[in-house]
Amino acid sequence: MAQFLYLTHEAPWPADAGHKLRYTQVIRSLGRLGQVHFAAFTGPDARDPRTPQEVPGYGTKSHLLVPRPIRIRRRPLTLLRTGILSLITGAPYSELKFMDARMTQGMKQVLHRVQPTAALATLPMLQYLSALPQGTKRILDSHNIEHLLWEQAASLVPGHLKPFVRREASLLKAREIKAWNEVDCILTICDEDADTIRSMTPRPVVTVPPVLDAPEVINISSSPKYDGALLGVWTWGPNEIALRDLLNALERRRSKTPLRLAIAGRGIRPALAQNLQRAGAEVLGHVEDLAGFYRNTRCVIAPYHLGGGVRLKVLEALTHGVPVLGTPLALRGIRGDPQMGTLMGGEADDLLEQAHALRQDPSSGDALAQNALLRVAQFHGEHHAHSALADLLAKAGIPI
């Protein structure tokens, strides 16, 4: 049986963010093809599963979980030390902040014990695969093209931070290109990322499409409580910018028919939450019952203009049979006909008008809801991910 070692920079438990949902999917897919040994850092706010029994169905054989604050920007001395080390070594801050002696020692023990057939790692965790046993294949799990995200950030940060951000983007681009040409194969989350990477390396690149668990029963209310909703993790910059765009559109729309909107998810700034409430939106915070939330939502509004990868919350909404009104970026990486379960708009103002039109014409929303379920079934089913992962391993020369 194939033995897979999978390293991510943050443990995916609880799976309360897009990258964590993706990691759990990869673990589960790998577990159908062999035994998975998992290693990651855990932040101070993350639940720490000690045994595979706490993650049923994922096929995990063992875990190495090293406690470490993930967001060191909240720790000024650690941040300063990492920045100085980056200046001295020329290595990206994004990689250096995950240097840890305990992980290095733990990985030595894991590699000696497991002798993996293949090791998969996110970019900052590749540093722990320098001593792989001979014959072990290395696969990069490229959840995002990191240097492109930093290039976007350069236009958003205050002036005194721009030199640091531009330098980090440059260092990361060099690091990613080097990694793309050193590993045996590259796993991407969307075809757009795959095309970009293929232009810079002859190594095999395979997209494993994102998959989310669909509810066993989908009940869509005939008179939902909300005309539209947004659900996300609002601590991530591009998500917060999208939320501010929505707020501005709501304020411009004050003279028109009001819409019942819900904003759900953790991490929203109190001042932004108050402004949204004043503009007529209901701020729910963390939602425990996702099925109930989506059942009472006519559509999901996704006014994103920054970011990369795939908006897994968009796919999640489609999986629950909820139409998505989104910008082109919001629908990035979601396979299938763009009109299957979605409507596209350039700005938040356009999306609000579309939400109002669906409220006026419920039958159009019903048709979009059915197309949403069809789109997920045709392009984002579990068997699509399994087939793509098997293709990835074959191209890397890994027997299964």
C-alpha cells in the first residue's frame, strides 16, 4: 500500500476556512489510494486532534502536530526577528516564519519510520523535505500562486510597507519558480493556476478540482428569510475589501427597494459590522447550521476583485443549491458553464440589482438553483477529484 506524507503549514481542524477545507479534501482523497501520514503546525486557537479517530473517513494513519502561532504578525518580536532573518538570508518571510526546530526533528523521525512513497507539501513546508529517502517523490500542493497575492497586496498596504511587500513578492516568485522546477509534480486547485505554472516549468501540473460534501437532503425555502447573503472569513484582506465594496453599494442603493441581506462568518471588524447594520444588512457572525442558513437564503452575493485560487464558499453555496451572483474572480476555478447556477456582474451594485430581480422573479431563482446542483454534480463530484489525483500520481511515477 502506498504511503503518503502530507505537510501543510496549518492543521485543517476545525475546517473553518477555505484552505482548511481544501486540505481535508486532499487528505480524504489520498486516503482512498493509500495510507496518509499528516504533519502541520497548529495555532493557539485550533483544536488539536491527537488520533486519526478524530478525523473519520480521511484515511490518516498518523499525525505530527507541532504547536506554533500561525499569524506571527500579532507577535511583534517574532515578526521583527523573522524580517531581519529574511534580509540576511534573502529567503522569503513567508517561508522563514515556518522554520521550527521541533518540526525539523519530528520530520526526521517520521521519515525514518514511514519511508513514504510520496511526500506532498505546501510551499512553506517544502523546506522539511530536504532529507527525503531516495526514490520518494515530491509533490507541491499549490493552493495559491503566492507571489501573485503579494503583488496584489502591494497596491493595498500603506506606503511604508510597500517596499517590504514588493520585496516579498519578488522573493516568493523566485522561490516558487525554483520549487516548480525541482519537484516531481505539482497539484493545483484550478485550471487558471495550472496554466500559469505550466508556462514556467516542464514539470507535470494537474488540477485536482475542489470538492465539498453536499447535504443529504436539500430543502430550499419557497420564501427565504434573506434575499442575499455573504459567508466568509473576514480576517483575510481580499474578503474584507469585498465586504467594504458591498457596504458602499448598499449605501448608494438607499433610495431603492431595500433588500434583506445577511453577512455571516467570523473575524469581521466591529466598526465594519456596525456600518453594515446601519446600511440594512444583518450581521450574524459564525453560523453553526450551514444547511439552515443556505435554506433561508435566496442567493449568495460574491463581489470579489482580489485574490487567487478558488472561492470555496462559492462552491459551497452551489453545493447547497443556492445560486451565486458573483464577479468573474468570484467564479474563478468553478468548472462548467458560467451560467449554470450563477449570474455574473462587474461590481457589487450590479450584483445587488440581480438579487432584487431574483426576489421579483422567484421562478428564475428556482431554475438557477437546479443548475447550481447540476453544475456541482457534473464538474465537482468526488469522482472528479479522485480521477484527477490518480492522474497526478501517475504523472509523478507513483504506483497505486
